[in-house]
Amino acid sequence: MNPALISPSTPTLIIYAVSLVLVMWTVIDVSRRPSSQLSPRVKTAWIVGSAVGWLLFGIVGAFIAALYLVGPRRRMNSQQW
């Protein structure tokens, strides 16, 4: 493989792309939840926390999104079945 294709910024771009996908997944999942599962106030907190965290600090938003995906989302999905 050509060493010019893999620059130091390539891993950074991959990390940011993956973190953006996590944040988008979280925002879509939270916004689709009914009010009986998540109150509007809690929805807003998760969406703003992950989106603003990603926009301002990058990986922080992905961390917040990951917290939602492995915590509240998993509990809500297990209660549906």
C-alpha cells in the first residue's frame, strides 16, 4: 500500500466519522422514543448533550452517545420484549 495514502490524519478522520455515526444513531433513536419511555426533557438532554458534545469536543459527544446506547437504550429495549 502506498504510504502517502495513510497519513497521520487518516486515523483521526476515521475516529471522527465513527463518533459522528454514534451520535447520529443516538439522536435518531432518542427522537423516535415515545414519551412513555423518555420524557421530552430527558430526550432534549440526551440529544443536546451528544450533539453539542460532538460539535464542540468531538469524542465527548461520542462518549455521551455510547453511554446512552449501552445504558438507557438497552434497558428500554429489554423491557419491550
